[in-house]
Amino acid sequence: ENENKLVETEKPQETFEDVGGLDEVKKKIRMNFIFPLKQPELFAAYGKEAGGSLLLYGPPGCGKTFLARAVAGEIDAHFMHIELQAILSMYVGQSEHNLHDFFEKARNNKPCVIFIDELDALGGNRHQMRQHHDRMLVNQLLLELDGLQASNGNVFVIGATNTPWYLDPALRRPGRFNHLVFVPPPEEPERETILKLKLAGKPVGQIDLAKIARETKHFSGADLQQVVKDAVECALERSMESGSIEPITRDDMSRACNGRKPTTLEW
Ligand code: ATP
């Protein structure tokens, strides 16, 4: 059989518990995606069925991709990641064909979460030469989304963008990406939670995570993950020298924080 190598599904192991904070977003996703799948009769009584689409937006590195994977993990669904930039770099015709293959594969692997990154790539202010190509791909995407609505059920489409205002307005109409959900940068308590999650299971000394959370204003989840990685590096170096497992210290963490600039400020 002629399998498209680009179009792969996986089964993520992440769940909502691995995602720090974002309680409002999780609640919205539970109501719209997860409960309808788990209690189809109840939701059917109100004319609702499982499936549909959602648009996540917010600064980079705050968990949009991670959350989409966790949705799949929560409902034991397949997961497909569509990178629009990669699809757009193909020849006209081939792009549309590939996009169709993604949706076809999703329909054959229900329940399935399709995550479409960089949706704004299909928007305004692009080079004139590209516009025809963009339009064709937008049309194909609309066709696929509308097709899902008609065939209904158990395919979930999560779009993501850092800049929703650049999105093609046709994508925002009812039944498409009309549910817009903000994925905010983590506040102090959420930063503490994320640090805890990223340090879990590792050898750690006495570290005041609340203090570090306070001192990492404007850090994204991705920034915090990097902080932990840098701190781990330091502890590993010491361990290599001493020949035993050295815990991650307060100093390792502080140094790692000082060596980073928060990325959500630039957004
Ligand atoms: P982009 O807009 O750049 O695609 P994104 O919002 O999709 O960014 P992710 O790729 O989900 O960001 O986040 C990058 C990494 O940061 C994740 O793999 C995860 O480990 C970590 N991370 C971000 N936010 C959280 C969070 N709320 N809880 C736990 N980990 C997080």
C-alpha cells in the first residue's frame, strides 16, 4: 500500500496531570471534547456529540502543543501533528493532497486528535506569489473541517497560533475554529507547579520552589523546562566528578534562571 510517510499517528502518554496550571483551558476542553466522548448519551440528549474544533492562542512555549497531546492522552486517542509551514513548502497540489491524507488517516483512526500548528501561516500579509497557493490550502482545510462536521464524531481538531489576528477570517466561521481559547503564560503558582512537575523523580536538595517561581516572572513553561535542564546539567557535572549522585541544588536553579531571559515578554 502507498503509505504517506509524512502522515503519522502516535499515542501520547501525557495527560492533563502533566500540564501545569491552565485550569480554565482544561475545563473548557473537558466540557467540549472529553465528557461528550465519555458520556455520549447525556450529551446527545442536548444535541451535542463528541468531536469538533478549538483554536488555542497565546505566547510561544506556554503549552499549546503539550496540551493538545495531553487531550489525546486523556481520551486514549491517536494524535497527529500537522505543521502547516512544512505542508506549505510543498508544490501546489501536493500540499492539498497531503492535508487530505492527514484527515483521511484521522477518520480511519478514531478517536483522533489532529493538532494544526502555525495556523497563522495561512493568513494575510504574505508574498503575492504565495497567495494563490495559500488560498488553495485554506480551501482544502475548510473542505476537510466541513467534511468532519458532516461525518461527525470522534475526530478533534485543535488549531494553534501565536497571532490569531492574522488568521484567515474564513477559518473563524461557525463549525470551524470559532472557539478561541487563550493559553496564558503561567502565573506564580502555576510556575511553581510546572517546576515541581519538571523536577519530579530527579534527585533534588533543599530548594524553595515558591521563591524561584516568584523570581521567574514572564517565564514560559518552555523556559522553566529549560531552567530545569540547565540545573540538571550542573548537578550531572558534579556527579561525574564525585562519582556519586549529586542532588540538584538551589544554586544550580538560581544560576539556570539568571542565565535565561523570559520569552513571553516579547509576545
Ligand atoms: P509554540 O507556540 O512555540 O508552538 P507551545 O505553546 O505549543 O509553543 P509547547 O510546545 O506546548 O508550547 O511547550 C514547550 C514545552 O514546554 C513542552 O514540551 C512542555 O514540556 C513545556 N511546557 C509548556 N507549558 C507547560 C505547562 N503548562 N505545564 C508543563 N509543561 C509545559
